[in-house]
Amino acid sequence: ETGVTQTPRHLVMGMTNKKSLKCEQHLGHNAMYWYKQSAKKPLELMFVYNFKEQTENNSVPSRFSPECPNSSHLFLHLHTLQPEDSALYLCASSQEPARGPRDTQYFGPGTRLTVL
Amino acid sequence: SQQGEEDPQALSIQEGENATMNCSYKTSINNLQWYRQNSGRGLVHLILIRSNEREKHSGRLRVTLDTSKKSSSLLITASRAADTASYFCATVPEVYNQGGKLIFGQGTELSVKP
């Protein structure tokens, strides 16, 4: 276990549904991240939060809406997704604050999302 | 364009053999990290090497970094079936904006046959 948990582990949703992914880290870290991992593609960084403030939005469509209520929790709200959004969504955290991760990131197990 | 590119894309070896994976990147880095991912799971950090380091060891892992060639290699010695996984290199650019980034390559799929 890395100290980062994600729920649910699997999610199937229709294109009109609204769902949320949850990530929680128990490591006392100050930075949290959402990544998307599609088949045959490198991990894509989606969002970065440092001390609850969003510091990076990597041109992610607005149908993905992140929320970081505190340094330990990160959500990804999903709305009117497309089938091509089906992927493994990974959450990660790191100790480093606003100036960027010069150390390691700790990943959760991921949520396998399927959009029908 | 992606920063890290691993080579080979897939590698199949017998248990007990050594496995070598390579990573090339394009821009100056602060550090380079290697991660392992078992099928459909999250990534696990293996080792970090900073730009002023040339070699690092951790157990059966040996990582080298050649900043002049912008390349790194990961060597797993005396491989085991449990080493079967995808291995990713990830770089932290030397110059970064607030927020920071790990830029991942596409990974090498390692299969270790018993």
C-alpha cells in the first residue's frame, strides 16, 4: 500500500451520468495530482493541486471538474463523458509544495472507468 | 511531445537473467525517476536519480544517467517472475512552473518467465 486510496476501483457510466472519483492520501503530503492512463499512451497529467490550490490544468475538457477541499482529499467530478474518456484514472500525491515535485510521487491503485 | 521514451517497448526474459531498459528524454532535467506498474494497478516508485548523479543502486536495481546523451537505463539483476510488470521512466524538467510535472514515457513491458 502506498498510502493513497482511490474509490471506486471500477466505474461504468453512461454518457449522461454524473459521477465522482475520490482520492485520499494518508501521507501528510501537500500536492495531489490526477493522471489519465489510456491504452498504448503515456500517462497524461490532468490536474495538479498544491495546498488545495489548482496550479496546473493540462488543457483538460470541462467535463472533468476537479475539487480539492483539503490537502488530503481530491475529487474528480465527471459529467457527460465520451466513450474515449474510458481509461484508468490515477491519483498521486507528493510532499513538495507549490514549486513542483522534485521528489517522488505516490500513486493510488486507480479507478478503471468505462463510458458506454 | 513526450519527454521520456523507453526502449524496448517489450522485453521477455527467463527468470534469473538480467533485464535492461533504456529511457531517452529531450530537455534538461532536474531528476529522472523509474516506476513500476503491475497490470491495471497504480504506479510504484522504484528509484530517483538526480541530474548530478551518474549511477544509483537499490537492491537488485541499478540506474544510470547520462545527461550528455539525455538517457538513462534501468538494470534489474537476477530477475524473478514477480518482476513482470510495466516499467516507466519519468522526468522532472529542470525549469518548471508552479505546480510541477512528472513527464512519463510509454513504458517497457517486462515479462519474466519462470
